[in-house]
Amino acid sequence: MPLLQATQKAPAFKVTNQQDKPVALTDFAGKKNVVIYFYPKDDTPGCTIEANQFTALAKQFAEFDTVVLGVSKDSCDSHRQFISKYKLQVNLLADTNGEMCEAYGVWQEKSKDGVKRMGIARSTFIINKQGVLVDVEYGVSPEGHAQKVLDKISRL
């Protein structure tokens, strides 16, 4: 599947959040900008850095009419534990069947110590109120990433 690019319509999704409630892209249409950040696994070092930094900037994102959604293939229960442990202030979506990861092109082959396997490539998408991708970034580094995304949102 080809990677997504800015100016494309964002792929629709409907998955559950940490409270087992359905969340769809259409929930925000015309109302909010959406930041979707995909991460490999709850409560791992890089993912914790990223989630904590998005949480630290939650009020600033809200001031720019933006909702932040973290997505992994972890379960809703795992998300609840992760949120509770770090007092996170972002919604985490449970893409347990991987359909959203596939639609956004983040389910990719990874190589570590010569072993190849499939996994989530840490990636972030900024979607405007019209449902169009305005920024697409694959293979991001967690440290300082939330601030870079906020800077981009401030220029929308």
C-alpha cells in the first residue's frame, strides 16, 4: 500500500478508545483538527516519552481546536493502564485488528538485529477540519515530536 501524502483525504476510521467507546474521524468533521499519532506499544520507553509530551501540551492543542489521538494495536484495557500509570491526557485508540494501521500505511516491515518482522512505524498525521491530511510524517523520533506537531498546528 502506498504511503499517504498531504492534500489527500484522510482515511476514515471507527475504532474504540480506552473507555471502549467508538471514535470515528467523522466525529470531528467541521469541528476540530485531528492529530493522529501511531506508536508501537503502550508503556515502552519511546511511546511513554511521546505520550507524556503530548499530554504536557494538551491545553495548547485544545487552544488550537485540535484533538490528539494516539493509536496502537494494544487493547482498551492496556490503554487504560497506560493512561492511569502516567496520568495521560490523550485519547488512545485500540486498533486491535490493524485496519486503521493498514489504512494509514504504518503497518510496515521492520528490521532489528537482522530479524525482520511487521510492526507499527511511529508516524503522525495532521488532519484539518475538512478531513484532509495537511501533514504526514512517517518514522518520527519521539523526543520533542509533540512540540514540532504543535508548531505545525499553530500555522494552520
